[in-house]
Amino acid sequence: MRSKQQASFPFEVDESTDVPLWVQLRQRIMHLISTGYFKPGDKLPTVRGLAQDISINYNTVNKAYLSLVSDGILESTRGRGVFVRDVATEDGAEHAQEVEGILDDCISACRDLGLSLEDIQQHMARRILQMQKAESGADGAAPGEPRIVRVDVRADSPCASRGTGA
């Protein structure tokens, strides 16, 4: 069985459209990636090889490849070839780094206030529960209706010393 690089590239020129040939090729490559024909890490045919295989100009193939490289879909390495990038994993990693940075800033600010890591964890867990209840309407009240709020008053709280309880 021949590999994808050796097999005929699945592309046909649509002469009935005004879409430039390099754009048609670019769209076809994107389609082949999105449908799983080409997977992250797969090597694409060389520019010269693909141009010869599908009988179009070298510069047309090069323009399509360069466009996909500039969009971050493909990665070109001199001497090695052109490869499909793992965009989903890379985007996930960038997002995770951004979230970690925000959390680090939050933790540092809490530490500056004198909180221990355990205190920060408890405050964060409590705050997340409050936000989940608010988002789900877990207090049982319909929007716009009064709610019953529980208040835990300890003997050392300012409210307890006035006897108000709230």
C-alpha cells in the first residue's frame, strides 16, 4: 500500500469558478485536515512533488502552502518538509498557561494579604460554590422574587453583639 505522500493527491481543479487556483488548493488541504485525511504531525507532499502530481504550477502550490503556514495550520521546516500542526493541542496549552498565570496572580495577591495556601483554597472553594448557586438559581427563588438567606452568626461577630442576627 502506498503512503499518502506517494498516492495521488485528492484534488481536482474546479474550472467553473472564479476562485483562484491557489485558494482552491488551500481550501482542499484545509478540508483534508479537518476530515482527518491528514492528521497532526503528518508530512504533506513537497511543493514540487504536489505541483507535478496534480499538474499545476509550483508557485501556485507554494502560495497555498505559505498561506496555511502563515495561518498556523502547517509548519514548514527547511530540509524536512511541510507538516500539519496540532493546533487544538497547542491552543489548549496556550489557554492553560493563561489560566495558570491568572491563578498565580490571584494566589500571590491573597498571600500578600497574609493568607496561607489552605486559607486561599477554602476561600476559593466557598466562592466557587456561591457562584455555582447563583448561576443555577439553587436558592429556589424565582428571578425577581425575595429569597431566604441564612446567616451564620457567631458570638464574636459584630451583628451578634447588637442582637440583630443579620
